[in-house]
Amino acid sequence: MGDIAGCSCCSLVLCIIGFVTVAYYLLRWSWQCWHGFKVYMLSEIWQTDLRTFGQWAVVTGATSGIGRGYAEELAKRGLDIVLISRSEDKLRRVAKEIESKYKRQTRVIQTDFTEGHSIYPAIAQQLEGLEIGILVNNVGMNYTGTLANFLDVPDPDQRITQLINCNTLSITQMSRLVLPGMLEREKGLIINISSESASQPQPMQSMYSASKIFVTYFSRCLNAEYRSKGITVQCVAPLVVSTNMTYNISVNPLVKSAASFARDALNTVGYTTYTCGCLTHALQVNTTHNQFD
């Protein structure tokens, strides 16, 4: 009788453990589905009014790809735009197109973010006096056009420094420039473009992958530090978007155009501070990592 009672007790315990486990994963899955629905579906209907952050949006790397997509979408939503990039001709052309199409003011700042800390006093001077509500830290680069081991990168002494200056120093210094004004007004939005390549180490893209995990961690830490002050710091970590960096790969169900991606990613503002930016990318991440961002 004792053995039977013992077996019954063990069976009951196992049943309880099984029930709790199943309930936990069902609740977790339900929450993930709700979060994904809210971020990528409801945000299409109820969008945050980005004009409440301030009059001007500053976009780095703004003349092509994701940066240009953000610049145009922000102008479409009613903000004046400061475009920052290294090509004066491209800056003037994009600024003229934005002014003509969206009837918004633009300013351009020509600079090369690979040059390091010496460029920031001039940027600060040109931003002075503007009510900057949104900063999009988009500028970025890879140090080689193909997969390569760390020491096989062409001209590594120069390229390594350029990548650090462009991918990590730019994020921190541009944030430093705009945060004081945002703190004074107690509102602001900083969007930092990371990458899904930061989700795990990427051999043969070691510097790029490492620089993007810096962007992710810096963004999430900054958001924790300043969200109580009315400032949102959002990290956007896309998968493949058709840009110059991806050799303008053809748009397909898994690959977004830069304009479409920027539109979807801006919809998520106010719903999440860490995102892949769009539903198709979130589904790909969910398939591989078993979680919605």
C-alpha cells in the first residue's frame, strides 16, 4: 500500500509540474503574440504623433538607404529635417526633393563620420538654436565588401579606425549633442540603427558585428537612464534591407525596401524601444530565436 501511495504522490507531482510548464509556455506564447500584434499591427492604425517631440529631426547617413528612408518619412509626418552626410551634392539634391515633395524646411551638414572626434564641434555649431525633437543615428559602414578574417581586411590600420569612428563614436557623440536640449524640454526621441548581426557573434564580420552590439547595448542603457526624463531611446535592429550596403538586393517577401522599412519602423515608436522594425523581419527572428522582439 505504501508503494502505491508513493507512486500516486509522484504521479500527482509530475502532473502538477507538467501543467505548470504547459501553462507557462502558453502564457509566454500568448504574450509574445499580443506584443507582436500591438507593435506591428495596431501601430499601423494608431501612430505616435512624432511632431510632439519637437520641430526638427536630425538624420545621419541621410542621402541613401535607410537614412534617406527615415528622412523622407519624418518629413512626410510633419517634421523639418537636418540631413547629415559626406556628399555635398547628394545632400543638396535630397534636401531639394524633400522640400519640394513634403513642403518642409531642410538644412544640410556635410561631414565624414570616419574622421573621428574632430568633426563634432562644427556639427554642434550648425545645430545650435534648433529645437531637435528626433535624432536618427543611422550612419554606418562595414570594413570590407566581402566576408573576411580580421587580418585580411584591406588597409586594416585605416579601415578599423574608420569603422569605429563611424559605427560607434558617431552614435555616442551625436547623442551627446542633442540630449541637453531634449532634457531641457523633457521630451525627445533618439533612434539608433543597429543590426540583427548583433544578435550573436558573426565570424568574418567581426568588427561590424561587434560595433552593432555596442549600438544595441548603448541604446538600451541610455533609454533606462533617461526614460524618466521624457526621452525615448529606441534601438532598431533590421535584417536585410535593400541598400547600397547590401548591394541593392532585390526586394522580396523577406527583404524590405529602405522606404518601406523606415515607414514600418517609425510606426513602432511609442510601442517598443527595441525592434526589428517591421513584421516580416520580426517573423524571421521569431522563427530562428523563438521570440518576438
